[in-house]
Amino acid sequence: MIYKEDLERSSSLLDIQQAYERECHRRFLVLQEMFPDDCTRMMLSEHLSIWLAAEKQAVSRFGVSERHWVREKI
């Protein structure tokens, strides 16, 4: 899976953020094609799995948690 590989290769929080954003966009486009009338609702559950993988990697690699890596971007 490309997303997990991107997370494992991350060398900074920015790398994790960018991998997270790319994967959200990729999955949204796939869901939009498969379920044009219901893609937004379906993306909510997909988003959670994408988020959890990124959060887990941020904590294990950099010792940050509680969405710190997302707040850093803002």
C-alpha cells in the first residue's frame, strides 16, 4: 500500500501531513467514481482510517499526539 510506505518513509511531520492529504484526496476520487450520490458520507469512515494511520505514525516516529502534527500546519 503506497500510503503506508509514504508514512514509513516520512522524515518529518510535514511528510506525514502531505501523505495524509494525498491519500484523502485519492480515496475521495475513488469513492466519488464508485458512489457518486453517496461519496461524502462514505468518505467519513475512510477519513478516520487514514487519520488513525497518520496519527499512529506521528506518535511512533516523533512522539507527538493529540493532532499536534495537523495543528503544526496551520
